[in-house]
Amino acid sequence: MGKRFITAEDVRRHGSGPILVDDQTIVTPQAAHAAQAAGIAIQSVGGAPYQEPSPDRGPDAPRASGLLSKMPEPDREGAAGTGVIVTAVGRNRPGILAEITVALGEAGASVVDISQRTVEAFFHLVLTVELRGETDFAGLKQRLDCLGGKDDYTVRTMHEGVFRFMHRV
């Protein structure tokens, strides 16, 4: 049997008392937020607090992992700029876009394209960025990945070559 999901709507319909989930159930971030706001506990069937299950990477995971580990590190030789994909996901609040773009600007990066969507109180942001001059990919990644925080939002930085490899058809 496949994974089951608990959504914010499920929490709103539940009413009161704890929500019991098994190890095959995934609670969406929106559902966790709705449960916290309503004072509803989400617990494993045994009574322990809910723990997000480990991701199932699928049957091709070992082969893909072997391919990705052999990909070269991003370099700047012979390129006008290094393409970088920056994603941010989390609870929406004023100033998140500013925090990210200020960090990019201070690092000497240039935003080429941007896409942002908001669903309920959560946002998803994707930026295509070009690194120019002496901008260091590893330094930029470290700087951006530490923005936000566990309860606010998460930023991930990926070399465009890796992103294209992962999303090829």
C-alpha cells in the first residue's frame, strides 16, 4: 500500500483530540501548521510524537546516486558565468525575498529569472542566478543555505548543470 497524506483540510475536518498516524502517513507542512494552530497533537499509533518518515528514493536510487557522485564540481573556466538555481520554501512573511536577494547581491550574483507562488500561508520561490567575476559557488551555497531556519523557510542552492541533469526528459 502506498503512502497516505494528512492535509490542512483533514486537520480542520478532524475536530478535537489527537490525530493518530502510522509509519506510512506523511503530514504536510500546512497540516502540521494547522494542527499546531488548533492545538491538535499529531501522534504515531504508539502514542509517540509524529516523526516524518525517511524519503523513499525509488528503485533507481542506487544507480542515480552513482551517476551524480561522478559529476564534476562546478567550475568557472571558459564560462561567461556559472548558472545557479536557488529554491526557497516555507512560511510566508514580509522580507524573505529581500533577505535572499540581498545575500545574492552581496555575493556578486545576478538574478536572471524569478518565480514565486503562495498557497495559504506558505510560499515557493525559484531563482535562476548567474555568478560573475570571482563569486565562489561553494561560498554562495553556504551563505544561502543557512538563511531562514527550521521553522521559517529553507533555501537550497544547486549548480544549474546538476539541476538540468536531474530534470532532463
